[in-house]
Amino acid sequence: MPRRIVDLSVPLEMNIASDPPMALPRIDYIDHQASAAQILFFFPGLTQEQLPRGEGWAVEQLNVSTHNGTHLDAPWHYGSTMSDGTRAITIDEVPLEWCFNPGVKLDFRHFEDGYVVTAADVEAELKRIGHELRPLDIVVVNTSAGARYGQADYLIKGCGMGREATMYLLERGVRVTGTDAWSWDAPFALTAQQYAQSHDPSIIWEGHRASMEIGYCHMEKLTALETLPATGFEISCFPYKIKGASAGFTRAVAIFEED
């Protein structure tokens, strides 16, 4: 049966507003001329003129965070424990069974920037699209941030998934979620404005911290969610296996089986 695959991942690149300044990635591109000396090192007596067109290889050196680009967060990122006290798992310990399952898209683009989504909002959207959650469904949230990726205002765009909304999903067996925003939670700058008024620390990173009760993973910096239907596809999001890490890069894709 033919398949159609939709790429949900952004490219890792420099010089765009993808992360806070202290966390931006750096990529050193070494071209075919600059790398020729690397080949000569392995073969004493060889000269650059003897190489085809005098070229070496193209290679890149990365200085990145595991949270740059489209990535999957492990429960270890959210805290040292999960699921009421067990040690939080790292990205290399995430069950692969969590990472390839039917996808469900919740369209929350109409919510204002900084809005904290509630369980009632999730329930209403599921009713609108006519879907009942099943264990291991991968739930992705389309926010207004997706259209602003790489732009100056990206980090302050989109709604966030609050603790209540996150627990609604987790209690129904969801173990992987995702968003096209920088964070699963509401933008930090907008949450900081609320904290300045309430001084309530429970609003900080509340969606992430839900993992302390039921461990789960989520993807951040997804793209092209607006092209997806609400259901009828699978999501594959296997993370890069980094020992003991809090996240891993993923080439997240939506897979459609077509007649």
C-alpha cells in the first residue's frame, strides 16, 4: 500500500530565532577545500593535487543542545523523578513503543499567546474532531507559534499546555505529545508576567512537571501541523540515542496510508 510522509521537523540551522540567545546552535561547515588536509593526514605522501578536483570531503562540526531543533524530551528533563517517585528515565531509556503510534492533532491556533490550555479545552476539541483517546496515541498541538518559527517573536508565540490539560492526556494513556511552539508550556516571558502578579510558583513549567506524576515525553519545535487532519495518520518520532540525556533530536514525520 502506498504511503505519504509529511515531515514535521524543522532543520537545524543558525542565524534564526529558534531558541533563547544562550542556547542557540552553532554549526561549523567545513567544505571540500578546507577538509583536504584531513584526508592527507591519513595517507602520508599524498598531495592535494592527487585528489579528484583537489577536494576532500564536506563535514560539519556542531555545538548544540539536545533541545535545539525538533527534539523529544525525556522525563529526566522535567525532574529527577517521575510517576510518583521512580527515577525519571533518560532519552536512551524511552520505550520505543511510545514513539510510533496513531497521531491526533488538536487545533489551538485560536488561543491567544500565553493562554494556558485546560482539560475542558482538550475535551472540547476532542469532541469537535470526534475522537476518543486511546492509550499511546501521540497527541500534537497546533498553536499560533508554528507560523512564526525562526521569526523574532517565535519565543513568545502560542498557547501552552497546563498541568491540568497534560494530566487529562496522561490519565488516558498518552505517553508522547508535541507542539510547534518552543515549549510545551506557555511562553516563559508571558508566564513571568503572570508570576510577577501572583507570585505562584506552581504556574512555572506546570505542563512539564506533570511528568512527576505520570512520566511522559513531548516533542517541541514541530512544523507543518496545519497541514495535518485531526486524525487518520501515524507519527514516528524515534529519538537520537544519547546516553543519560534529557532529550534527543528526532526526525518526526506523519505517515498516511493511501489507497
